[in-house]
Amino acid sequence: MNAAIENGEVPPKSKGTDLVTRVAVAFNAIEYFIASLLNDEPTNNPFEHVTESCYKKAVRYVEYLHAQREMFADFIKKIVETSKEKPQPQPTELDITAAILRFPGRLVTYQAFKKFAPRCLRSVQKQEYHHCTQRLQQYGRVAELRVPRCAQKMHVFIKKTAAEIVSWPADAPCSQEQYNERISESLNPLITENIQAALINAGHITNADLV
């Protein structure tokens, strides 16, 4: 288009120039009718030619519309990029077993794990969790018992003490240092006194185990 203008030729049509022309014709007609109404003059067909001032106004108006369109498009793009969630990889069995062993205290239940495990693991289903606890027999055992005020049987994973694990497996889901550090921490608040009492009464643990 620039080359055609420099050579004195009629520039080819484009959406931009065509839009400016259409807007200029509309502005020209609007100005004519408004002027006629304000001056109490009869309104006939507007002039066929577009004034220079109308054309310049149309150019500025179209440029403004393009700027607003780009601004709006950027705004929508930012909203979409912000709200669009990045796909999270599904947790593996290793991720789950490692999180169970690193869970604070000696006792772990699915309810406590579901609420207090790392956020990426809170979508783990109960069946998947129970499968992983069964795979951790080297590090503890699962106790199934009735707890007062609980409709269903409670499954509690009881971790072994550091002294009970003679040699730390080479393929362990976490390091021995991590395990020993977390097992000495306080029990999760969802491991209630009712659960602890039920475990003691059933002979799974003693009061000394909770110290």
C-alpha cells in the first residue's frame, strides 16, 4: 500500500481503509443532519463528498477502536491465563507412601492424611491410600477397629519405632533421617483421644507409645 501511494497509484483496498471510509461517510451524514436540525433547515440527502474534517475524525475514531480492541483482547487473555489451571501430574504410589511415612507422629488415618497431606496428594482416594499402607509392612502395620461415634471401622496405620526397624531399606520411599524426625512429632489433631483409647484398649499400642 505504501509503495502504491509513493508511485501515485490507487492503493489497494484493505479492511482498515475500507472501514475508515465507511465511518467517514457515516460521520458526514450525521454532521449534515445535526446541522440541519439545529438550523431549522429542511433535511435532504447529505452531500455526496466527504469533508476532510470528517475523514480525519474517522481515522482517529477507527484508531481508537483498534486500540480498545487490543486492550480488551489483552485483558481477556490475562484473565484466561490466570484462571487456567495447569494440569497436575497424578501422584504415584511412591509419592503416597513417602507422604505416609513422613506424616507427623506414629499414627496415620486416611481422614488425617486427606486433610493435612501435601495439597497435591489430597485427591488420593481411600482405596488407593489403603493399598499404599499395605505396601508399607516393613515400616508399620494397619489396625482395624471400632471407634465410638464413628459409623465405620477405622483403619489406623501404626508406624514402627526407629528401634524396631533394624536396617533401613535401600529402596525406602524416604530417608531414615526424615522418618525418625517426623515420627517423633506430635500426633495430628484428627487422631483423637477416642482413636488413641480404642487402640490402647485393643492392645495395638500402649500409653508409652504415645509419649
